[in-house]
Amino acid sequence: MMVAALAMGATVVAMAQNDDPYQDERLELVDKIKAQFAELRQETGLTAPTEGVLEAMAQVPRHAFVPAAMAHQAYRNRPLSIGHAQTISQPLIVALMSALAEIDKSEKVLEVGTGSGYQAAVLGILAAEVYSVEIIEPLGLTAAERLSELGYDNVHTRIGDGHAGWPEHAPYDAIVVTAAPDHIPNALIEQLKTGGRLVIPVGDFDQELVVVEKLADGTTRKREVIPVRFVPLTR
Ligand code: SAH
């Protein structure tokens, strides 16, 4: 019995590797991010648990979220162009934002800026349900198709202006914004649960990654994490 079970396990692993030529590169990237997280803990006082995020990033095939001609670059720790003057964020930043959101598997998350759908897929592994809004229709539609093909059934998308959040499914345990407004949109604070976390880059040129927590008395607590560079949150 033992032998049969082991042999079956080996077959499954072999199949997964055949299916996914990028498995090794992806795991190397996750190792790199793990080391960078350790540095960030010292530099920024990052206290959020990161193990679940690293596991999620080890699963999501980033190469399936970039244009086919760029698949071979997907596991460099860099942002990449996805057309329409937009980019898929740098993997370290995706990991950091996901960690700062401190998502539990029972929770509901809003993402603003679906883009390629990659960050949404990572959030989909971490959360119960993900709602993601994209303003550029062709990007949002392509991402929706891709997420559905890859089986991320708990990730829901729509086309719209994320300044308004997605009120129909509010309130959210966490909100992750992947484009930078010049100030934090009120609707996003309103759609956050008590105890919820909003992770958002803020600023025109000099942007800071900010975490906003909504406290029991309805007030918010804000902290700046690191300087970042995101595309602007447009209207
Ligand atoms: N999370 C994405 C990163 C995409 S870059 C990924 O993993 O690939 C930011 C995205 O935000 C772009 O696709 C851009 O079109 C979108 N965006 C910009 N302003 C927006 C707005 N007001 N509402 C919703 N999406 C917006």
C-alpha cells in the first residue's frame, strides 16, 4: 500500500512539472521574495505573517498572466507591461501588499485595478471571495477570462471606476488598491469592515504604500510602509 501511494505521488509531481515548465523558476522567485521579506521586517517593521502569501505565490502561474511573448520573463522580480500603458506589478510588491492585508481564508477582499488578474489570483488563494474592479474594459475582460480558465472561481471581476469601490458586496475585510490616487477615496474607507485593512499607494509622483486600519470607534489608523511607484488611479 505504502509503495503504491508513493508511486502515485511521484506520478502526480512528474505530471505537474511537465505541465508547468516554469515551476523551478517560480520557486526560486518565491525564495528571493522570502529573503526580501526578511530585510523588510528589519527596515519597515513589517509584522504581518508572510508564510501563506509565499505559498500562494508558489502556486499562481504568473507566466499565464503576461502576454505570451513575455512568459519567459514572468519570474523575474520586475513589473512587466500588459498593454494599454499598464503593468503587472513587481512580484515583491504583490507579496508585500498581500501580506499587509493580513487576509484570513474566511475573509472577503476587494481589489481595485484588476490589470492582468495576477494579484487577484494570489488574493483568491488567501481569501474566501475576491471582488476586483478594472477601469480599462479590454484588460478587465481578458483577466476575467484567464481567471476563469485557470479555475479561480472565487475571484469576481467587473468593469468600473474603483474610486467608488464595489458597494454591492461591501463591507470588506481587506481592500488592496494597485493604482495610486492622490488621496484615499472615501468610498474605500466606507466599504471597509471594522478591523479591516486598506492597502493603498498614495501620491502623485512620490508615492507611499499606506496601510489604513478601521478601528472599532469608526476612526482610522494610518501608517506609511515604503516608497513605491504605481500607475495612477484614473477616472
Ligand atoms: N493588480 C494588477 C496590477 C495592474 S496595474 C495585476 O496584478 O496585474 C493597475 C491597474 O489599475 C491597471 O490595469 C489600470 O487600468 C487600473 N486602474 C487605474 N485606475 C483605475 C480605476 N479608477 N478603477 C479601476 N482600475 C483602475
